[in-house]
Amino acid sequence: MDAVNVGKVRKRVLVAGGAGFIGSHLCDALLADGHEVVCVDSFVTGVRANIAPLGNHPAFRLVRQDICEPLAIDESLDEIYNLACAASPPRYQADPIHTMMTSVVGAGNLLALAVRHGARFLQASTSEIYGDPEVHPQPEDYRGNVNATGPRACYDEGKRAAEALCFDYLRLGRADVRVARIFNTYGPRMRADDGRIISNFINQALRGEPLTVYGTGKQTRSFCHVSDMVAGLMALMCVEPNPKAPVNLGNPGEFTVGELAEMICKRVPGAGAVVYRPLPEDDPRRRRPDISRARNLLGWEPRIRLSQGLEETIAWFRLKSEGRRKRRRDTDSTYRQTA
Ligand code: NAD
Ligand code: UDP
């Protein structure tokens, strides 16, 4: 490891899933802190545009690879973040076997890489490991209520197995492993076609379409801005000593789906109507993190209120859809001129 100017240590950090929503923000933050980043991504849900600005960065390297295959990374690594896994229910259910393999075999391959390099390892787990929780809010010692055979199981049980694998590596002293249980996260760079609630609602509102509320809209979620999430992940990677236990990361503000629809409609002129659609199978009825552990161990808590984060995310999607419309107009007019 080389020392860098501001007294920080320059590390080489592998980010699996670095072209995805949270992963690309993490790559930005690591580079801004003066580290080198090796981004590993298969682009199954990741987007080139998320990392395009990093293409010429001298400290950034992209490895296009599926983590289900063993990784041959020759340069030394100090840290590995495993964020590689589709996170939206329609996306992870589109190829459930690959989702399970990514969670378990993929995590196993990255853990083996961590052992080979003596690298510290952080696993992106999820609030989904609590399933449809009977304890509210959810502390880390709640063991969850997951349907092991339902359509969400490929993700929930895959992530649970990955946690088990992580804690076995830790107990056996093979790697310094940390596990973050991430609750619903949102912000710029979510895919418009991702299928999750915030990207769906904002894009429906911007297109002037009714917002699709699944079920009664009384189910709740807690939404954390991506910049807060990245700060929490980096704090967990750095904290000493190793917590040796999973840590919830999320924003404890709790909102019903109906309330979220109202907040977005209020902020997008022309939006207003909602339509009700069937509730997906095994959809958790409520979710809210107990973040006492993160507060105590990491001194971390989210700073961005949902209202503020929504304004920013709406503005980002609006800009993106205007850019798309302009490109389409330019292409049409070029076509007309040449036709
Ligand atoms: P995302 O789909 O935007 O990003 C996942 C990235 O991983 C994508 O770039 C995708 O191409 C890549 N990937 C997936 N499978 C891969 C494989 N087998 N090999 C290589 N690359 C692969 O999702 P996200 O929202 O950025 O989520 C990142 C991580 O955080 C995931 O592990 C997810 O389970 C976890 N998480 C996210 C949320 C959330 O609300 N966003 C909540 C809980 C947990
Ligand atoms: N949801 C909804 N309309 C949508 C997308 C999602 O009402 O267009 C609901 C979904 O049923 C769930 C909540 O919003 O109750 C959060 O869904 P999301 O897929 O964002 O995340 P997760 O269910 O994984 O928490």
C-alpha cells in the first residue's frame, strides 16, 4: 500500500457489481478518497453509463466478468466489496437460478479471492433476509420470516446462505469479513425500468401515467438515500475492531406505499392518479431498520430526508428523460435530412 498526500492510505479496492446503482456510487466515493478501484461486473443489470465517466480515470479498471466464475485478479487487493446481485424483485426473479448462484457461488468465489490476497471483505446483504417480519422495527438479532420456497426465495435465501458463508470464513479466521444488511435504497442512477417502487413511481409520474400501487398501498418501507448508504458501507469496511456481526444500514423513516405515491405526485406537475394492481406473492407487509448497532459501532446515521432525496431523484430522472427526448428528436431530424 502506498501513502497518499492527505495522510490517508491508498488502497486497491475491488467492487463487484460496481456498474450497478449502489456500486457505481461506491466506485466514485472510493476514487474521490484517492483509492484505486477494480470494478467487476457482468452488466446483467448494471449500466455502462454509470461508470462511463470513470473510463479514463487512471485509478479505475473494469473487469467484465460474472462472479459465478472464479476470478483471476493478479494485482494485490486490500478490500473487496461484494455488491454483485440484481436487487429489484422483477430483475432477480427473471433468472432465479442465476440469482441464487450469484449470491452463493459468486460470494464464495469473491471470498476465495479475499483469502488469496489477504483482503478485507464486505458483503452487501439485505433487509430481505428478515422476510415478512413479525418483529418491528427489525434489529439484527431478529432471525426473520422467509418463505424458503416462494418466488423471492432465490434472493432472500441466497443472501442468507451468503451471510452463513461469510461468518464461516470469519469464524475460521480465513478472512476479515463484514456484513451490511441494506434496506431499500434510492437515488440517481436507479434504472428507470428497474421495477422498484421509487423508480417506477417517479417515471410513471413524469410520463403522466397513473402510479401503480400494488395491494392496498398500506405496506411500508424505509428509504435510504444512496449517498448515506455508501457512507455507511465505507464506515463498516473501515471500522475497528471487526463487529463480527451483521449491521443494518438504512433510514428508519417509515412510509406506506400510498404515502410515497402522494409525496411523488405532489412534486411532479401533472401527476396525480394511482391505479391498484395485485400485491406480488410474499411481499413483506412492513419494514423498518433498527439502526442502533450502526449508530453505536460506526457513528453512522442517514442525513438525507426522504423529501429532500426525492426532489433530487425526480430532478435526475427528469433530466435523463429530457436528454432521451432530445436525442430522439436529433436522430429524427438527422434521419429526415438524409432521407
Ligand atoms: P443493481 O442491480 O443496480 O446492481 C447490481 C450490479 O451487480 C449490477 O451492475 C449487475 O450487473 C451486477 N451483477 C449482478 N449479478 C452479477 C454476477 N453474477 N456477476 C457480476 N456482476 C453481477 O443493484 P443495487 O441496487 O445497486 O444493489 C447492489 C447490492 O446491494 C446488491 O447486492 C443488492 O442485493 C444489495 N441491496 C440493494 C438494495 C437496494 O435497495 N438497492 C437493498 C438491499 C440490498
Ligand atoms: N410497489 C408498488 N408499485 C410498484 C413497485 C413496487 O406498489 O410499481 C410496492 C411493492 O409491492 C412493495 C414496495 O412497493 O410493497 C417496495 O417494492 P420494491 O420492489 O421497491 O422493493 P422491495 O419489495 O424489495 O422492498
